[in-house]
Amino acid sequence: MSTLTRELSGNRDMVRVFTRRVEIPLLGEVAVPPPDKLAYYAGVGVLAALQVIEWPLALVVTAGHLLADQHMSGLAQGLGEALQSA
């Protein structure tokens, strides 16, 4: 198995991880990120709560991280589809 194939298989596992959902009474069904992502977000929140970083910076860093994750998963999916059709 090539490195690229292993990488794409790993991304499918990541997609399965993001399919965990929790029912929250006022919000409805919410997707739960994997534990390592939760730890990252909690760490940024703790730094902001302790005023090590400012709240606006914490929001920008978190939003950037979320957008990068979305982009990378979409990129891997497109690459996988291209390889399948080839």
C-alpha cells in the first residue's frame, strides 16, 4: 500500500470520528470532534480565561484551526475521488 493510499485511508477514519453526535436539549444534534481536537480547543480556552491571550485572538486562532481542518478534509476527499476515477 502506498503512502498516499494510507494517508487517504486515515482521513476516512477521521471522517468516521466526526460522525459522533450528541443530542443537546436547546441546540439539537451536535457533532463532537475527536478528543485531541477537544483538548486543543480547551487549551485555547484556558489560555484566554487566564488572560495569557486575548479573547479575540483565541477566537481567530480557533476559527483558523476549524477552517484548516475543513479545507484539508475536503482536499483529501477530492484527491481520493480523483484517484478512484483514474
